[in-house]
Amino acid sequence: MKIGFIGLGVMGRPMVGHLIAAGHEVFLYRVKDVSQHLVEAGGKALDNPKAVAEAADVIILMLPDTPDVEAVLFGEGGVAEGLATGKLVIDMSSISPVATKAFAARIAEIGAGYVDAPVSGGEVGAKNAALTIMVGALASHFERALPLLKLMGKNITWIGAVGDGQTAKVVNQIIVGLTIEAVAEGLTLAKASGADPAKVREALMGGFASSRILEVHGDRMINETFDPGFRIRLHRKDIGLALESAKALDLYLPHAANLQQLMNKAIADGLGDKDHSALIKALS
């Protein structure tokens, strides 16, 4: 299959590697030194998103935020200019559910399909092709995208219509973020009380408080190994999306709002590009 891929960051690079390894012809935009190995592996670098869309049957995006996706899709020389009837856009970025629906409608006017498929699992999941992928799309578009998604992830769930994947992702980010905060507060209390945080974590791993976040992020907090991972700055963006959705729906999400404030403090303290487990430092 001819695949376009735009967004060669920490997550995007290994995702492209899996597509190339599976034998697909992959067209790339904005290849830098750190992603040059993808060209050496068989990827083809092109000059702009329009050229990628013209060359590919399926165009995958993995970009940081809503404005980035909008610019790549609809800016001058953007993907939309190179689309034709029957092509498919798969957006694997984490962006606004509301904007996603609007983008999909504009792409549908061209005659192309649209799938929102944000991911969870971080750099490790991307490298191991073990991402959790939450999909919003028409059934026919999901079925078409699924073989490609299986090359990048393991837990792939079709949630429903376009936008539902992004909604699932912001829900994920609320739960992950608040659990990280809970672990951080617990370990902070343990240390201040004179108990060994590592031993407290070990004990809790055998009980009802056990979780993947206590296991992985708790270990990072104890050892202060805060290389990302998933940056606090990006997680704050996702919590902002959750709160925007809550505002539009007149919902009260007090703990998500408090989490955003803790992330604001962490970023003010210079921790924005550290792993989100570094939230524990913002409590001190």
C-alpha cells in the first residue's frame, strides 16, 4: 500500500519504521537528521503535505496539537490540496474532538475518508508496536485502516463515529493524569513520614492500589528518572482539551481542573519537558 506519514517525532518515527518493515511504500514529509534512517530504510522524502497526499492512498498524521493538524491538512500546500476521491486520512494525533469532527466534514467534501485514531502507550508502545489505539470512524473506514493500525498497536478499539476516538483519548488522559497525581501524593506523604517510599510502593503493588502507573511511574518517582516518556507539557495540552470539552458540555470536572493547575506549576518550575511522573517534584 502507498502510505503517507506526517509527524516524525518521538512517536512517529518508530511507527513509520513498522510500516516500512511490513513492506509498504511510505512517503514522508519534513525529514530531519534524526529521521534520516527512515529514508535509508526505504521511506521517500517529499517536499510538502500536498505531495504526500498526491502520492499516497492513505495519509497518516501524528502531530502535537490541533493547530498543527489544521495547518497540515488545510494550510497552503496542505494535505487537502492533494487528496482525491477514495483516499483516506488517519489522524493519530491527540487533538480536540470538536475540531476533529469539523476537519472530517471538510475532508468528506473532497470525497476522502477520515479516521481519528489517537494512541496511548508512549514511546515504548510505539517502539514495540504495542500502542493502544482508540478509533472514531465510519465502519468501512475503520475496516480499511485496521490492517495498518495493527502494525502499530495491539489494543485497537472502534469507539464509534468520528470524534469518539479523540473523546476516548481525553478520558484516558484524565484517568492517567489523576492516577499519576495520586501516586505522587502518596509517595510524597510516605517520604515525609519517614517511611521508605520504595518499600511502601512494593507493599502497595500487592494490594488493591496496584496499577501500571504505580509500577512504572512510581519507580520513576522514587529513582527520579524523568526522561520522557510523555512530557508534562503535552499532557497538560490533553487536559486542556478535556476541560474544553467539559465546558462545551456544561460539565463539572474539578479534579481535572486541579490537575491542570499542578501541571502549570510543574511547567513554571521548568519541568515541562520532563516525563509526567515528574509531577511529584511540583508537590515539593
